[in-house]
Amino acid sequence: MLVTTTSTLEGRTVEKYLGLVSGEAILGANAFRDFFAGIRDKIGGRSSSYEKVLRRARDEAIEDMLEEATSLGANAVVGVDLDYETLQVQDGGSMLMVTVAGTAVVAR
């Protein structure tokens, strides 16, 4: 399935718009990782543990969106937008949320 952030598919014609499709993933970020990510933020550098969690959440959200598009009969999703958020939960922890949305289409 073709997936693009643009509204068109170069060299292809969109024959039918099937509607909005989306996917969400919310993953917990444990306190140990939070602690070391905070240290890394202060001294500089990348937080590979957070990057792995974000990558996993992104992949899961996209997979959910593609499953929805497939169920509608789409062979492409255009205008895809990804959003990332950190949610604070009651116990003082945090959750990572990734949402993705686009328009399911049939393209030739």
C-alpha cells in the first residue's frame, strides 16, 4: 500500500476517495528510562531508549491506519499526518501517544 504525506500520487490518478482513516498508539515510558532520559537531556545527546519507544509507537499507529484503509478497499493513503504527544497520568508517570491520520483512496 502506498502511503504519502502529499495530497497526490505522482504518476497515478486517484479514482475514489474512501474517507479518513487513522491509527493511535499509546505506550508507557517507565520511570527508569525517564530518569536517564532527563540526565541525557541535561548533558546533551540523544535518548536512544525513547527513540526506540517512539519508533515502535509510530509503526503501530501506522499499521492500525493501514488495516483500516485495507478494510475500506484502499490501495493508498494520502495526506498522512503524524502527531506525537506526552500524556501525564495520575500516578505521576507519563505515556507516549502517537496518532496518524490520512485519506484512504483507490489509485490507478
